Amino acid sequence: MTARPSKYVGVFAALVLMLVPAPLPAARPPSALSASIQPSLADVLEEVTPAVVNIAVRSRAPAETNPLYNDPFFRRYFNLPEQQQRLSAGSGVIVDADKGYILTNHHVVADAGEIAVTLKDRRRFTAELVGSDESTDIALLKIDAEKLKALPLGDSNALRVGDTVVAIGNPFGLGQTVTSGIVSALGRGGINVEGYEDFIQTDASINPGNSGGALVTADGLLVGVNTAIIAPAGGNVGIGFAVPIAMASAVMEQLIEHGEVRRGRIGISVQDLTPDLAEALSIEENYGAVVGSVEQDSPAAQAGLQAGDVITAVNDRKITGSADLRNRVGLAPVGSEVEIEYLRDRVRKTVTMRIEPDETIAKSGSMSSRLDGAEFQDAAGNVVVSSVEDGSAAARAGLRMGDVIVAANRRPIATVAELETALTNASGTIVLDLFRAGSKHVLVIR
């Protein structure tokens, strides 16, 4: 008997085919698969994190103004409380393993009585303060230790917006922490008006305690020292700043040689080259610094610079503006020679001049008796109060060391000489417009 074909045979065959497992592709190694999905910085961090250290600072609260308060017998006799000690924490980065040099921030170690450095392997050392510079917020420490790991220095001048960077430090005292992001901007200023600024801005999370830590490229090179954040709510909001390693290295060299930074000058006042100025001068360049005035007998005057010249480069490196020129000249070793490239009447010229010490300091005696006890110093287009004697007329008037005076009696000033002219024989009220700790103030002296 002939079998009748079943209408279900085709369906069954299809089900069988569906149930037969299809051949699987050859499995890839897990490491290759994960690497193709998400690149990792783990290998780089294993190499660089031992060079980043935690810094603990023990400092005393500022002493009372009466010197008798510093006498232990006087304090005991009148039952005065002992001075309180303050503890603070920050970060640092080893830059020379053989000599034990560690870069950090000035504000981390300012007024330190004792500085303790803890390595990633938990070894702890007492550090010596080699020197510190408030204007750049850079300090250099030294420890006596073996088997240290130093971070190789990168070229911060070669950074571009969008480059990947990693911030390493000790935020909130939690211990070593790594965050990543990109370079958000370059050449930032205006954070500390009396300082030397050329900040790298990054969105890599930088929080309190990260100060002095390392900003590292994706290939493990040190390009910055973390120094500041904009934190309206007290924490990271994606805007952090680092001192470029090119600037930090220049400061470090002077701290090693002199224990301080000896700033230089060439004797000019400058302003940024704006589009309007470029049009007025009939030049196509959109970068540089315009010479506003040249001091007599200064290196610039001896080299032939004139008001209206547009400085475009120092030692073959382009100058972005007046702040960049100030940084380059101010941090150049005194006595060294710099090659200045400038434009005059659209003709490009080059001249070499020697950096001289910046000793433009004036006392208040010839200005006004109400400012007695203060000293003033030129600072590249501003006037800085370099010192104020305790109990002096200037101190009673409210003037403080570090104040940056930008106008006197509503008259803009850029030099000590201009301040002296504005205040000489001033018999009425003196009004000083100044910046203090990044904020603008108006000081009225009657």
C-alpha cells in the first residue's frame, strides 16, 4: 500500500531545521573583545600613580598681633589658650627620583610647620620645603628616600583642546584617586589677578585635596600641576585648572638655584593685540602684544623697541597676548638673553636683549602720608602692594600686602610712577580701585 503523504511532514521538517544549532563563530579572547569595546588606561596608570603622593601639612594658626602673646610665660600667667594647630591635606608629584624633588602648590604648604609625604606604597617621610612661589602657586619639596618613581615631563605647549588627560590626587583626603577628561581650554587667566597665569582648563574631576596633584596625558606624561577649581557648590562642576608643566619647570629651576623666584623685566608696558588695533596698525596677525610704552635706559630701550611695536614671539615661540609675554619674560632667568620678534610698520624684525632684575619698588613717602608704611611694585601693567608695616598709616587705612591697585582717584594706573603722580599732593579723599584675592574692592581713605 502506498503511503499517503502527510500535510504535516513539511512543518515537522521545518521545525527540525530550526532546532538544529547553527555553527558558532570562533570565540575571540576576552581581552581583545573588551579592548575593542572600551580602551583602558590601566596599564598607563600602573606606571604613573606611584609618582603621585599625598601631602599632610601641620601649621599653626596666625599669631596674635601683640608679640607678648608669643611668650609662653605671658600666656601661662594670663591663662591664655595655646595656639591651635591646623591640619590640611593635598597632593604632590615626584619629578626627580634621584634627588627626591616633589612639585606641589604653594597654597598647600603655605605657613607649614611640618610637611609629611606619604607614597602610594604607604611609606611616610618628612619633607623639606626647598622653596615656594605664591604668584604661580608652585612649591618644591624634597624627601630623602630610595626607590622612588618619577613622572616623565611632557610638553604642555603642544597640548590641544580635546586631548585626553587624567587627574591624579587625594580629593577630600580619601586617598589616591584617578579621574579622566579632556583639555577644555588653554591659556586661561583671570583666576588670580596678581599671579602669573597660563592655566590648562580641564573637565577631569578636580576636588579639594587634588591641589598639587598630577595632570597626565593618555600616554603617561606630566603636563600640569592641578591647582584650582570653580566650585560654586563646594564640589567639582567640570571646570578645573592646572599650571602647565612648562611654567612649573621654570619655577622649579629657580627654586632649586635660589630658593625663590627672581623675576625679570625688559622695561615695557604692553596690551593685547585686538582686532581693532590690528586694523589700525594695518597688520594681518591676530596674536601678539602691543608695546604701550618703553622705559628709559631699560633693556627694551637699548634694543630699540618703540611704542606701537607688536611683539609676536619670544625665543621663536608665538606670543598669544600681554599675559603670555609677561609670563615668558617674568619667569626667564635674570641675566639670560631672549630673542624678541616684533612688527613695525608691517616689517618683521628680531632683536636680542638681556633680562634684568625686576626691582621696581617704591615707598609711599612721596605719595601721601596716609599711605606711610606701604611699599609698591610694578607688575606688568598693574601696581602691587609688596609690603605693609603693622600698625602703619597704610595698615590702618585698610591696605594689605598683595593688593593690586588699578586706579587712584578714578584715574587708571599701570606703574608706580603713575600712582605717585596721581597721589602726590592729594589733600582730599583718596579712592583706590584694587583687586584682593580675586575680588574687586574700592578703598576710601580720608
